[in-house]
Amino acid sequence: MKNYFMNYCMKTINSSTLNYSEEKLEEIEYGLEAVYILITKSIIIFTMAYFLHIVIPLLIFLIIYNVIRMPSFGLHATKSIYCLLSSIVIFIGGTFLSVYVSVPLLLKVIIGIYCILRMFKNAPADTYKRPIVNQKRRDTYKILSTLLAILFVFFSVFIQEQFLSNAFLIALIIQVCIISPYIYKLFHLPYDNYKDYILNNGLN
């Protein structure tokens, strides 16, 4: 299905009167693939959430998670099937835990402090396709990620409503794992990609 969608779209674009360069066509193809994966993944995940009766909590969890994800970045799946499976684990699993698990306050504080420290150390974590080369941008992302981590822990500790309190903490835990060098190593993906980019391109 994916190949049919991609082939049809690219064939339509290539047959148009617009003369795109090879580089531009690659960008368009990458964007179309991302859109396709997003749509199909969302349909599957929200269908699962519907049958589990957690659609609204899932929407809230998605928003919370993406807030911390944006400045800290992290690992991307290399295949669409891996992306789907990891998204199910993260979003369905994270939402389900946020709704039904009770976490003692002291444990929240301990986990929260650890996550803040790991976020400060590892964020932002780039990919080999999109290395974050500019040092000023990296510093800005690190500061934003750390401040958000502190805010997430604050919300988790002081919000009384169980789901929201858990959602902030679990989203933070997941993202700390996603930016960890160990998770990159587990999936045999390069870490600190900006260093290789600078070295290979003779930048200092």
C-alpha cells in the first residue's frame, strides 16, 4: 500500500510541468513518506485507543510528549514498521500506564531528578540524517529541554489528578530513554552525529 501511494504520487509529480531538481524530488518523497506514515500510524493507534477507551487521555499524552520531544529530538525508527510498533508502545503503553498506575510521591521525585540530569547530559540527540551541527542551536535546545524537564517534574509532583501527574512523568521517562546513547547502540544507530558531520566536512 505504501509503495503504491509513493509511486503514484511521485509519478504524478514527475509528469507535471514543474521541473524539480533531483534534490527537491528527494525532499518531496521524504515528506510524502512522512505524511503517509503519520496518517496510517494515527489511524491504527487511535483505533486501538478507541477500543481501550483511552482516546481523550491519548490526545493529552500526545501533546505532553511532543512538547518535550521537540527540543530534545532523539532516535527515529529506520523502517515504517519499527516506527509503528515503537509508537504503539510509547503512546498506547504510556497513556495506559498514566491512566491506571499509581506512583508514590517520593519515587516521582527520585525518578524526576534522575531524568532532569539525563536530559541535561544527552539533549539534544540528533540523527545521522539530520545532525544538529550549529553549537548555538545545540546549546539552546539543551537549555530548553532541561527547563522543560524541570517543569514536567514540577507538574508531576504537584498536580493532584493522577493521570496528568503520571503523564508528565512517563512522557519525560520515555523521552530520556529515546535520547539515551544506549538506545542508539541497541538499534545499531550512530550517536552524536553532529561530530561525524563536522569531522567529515572539515568543520571546526
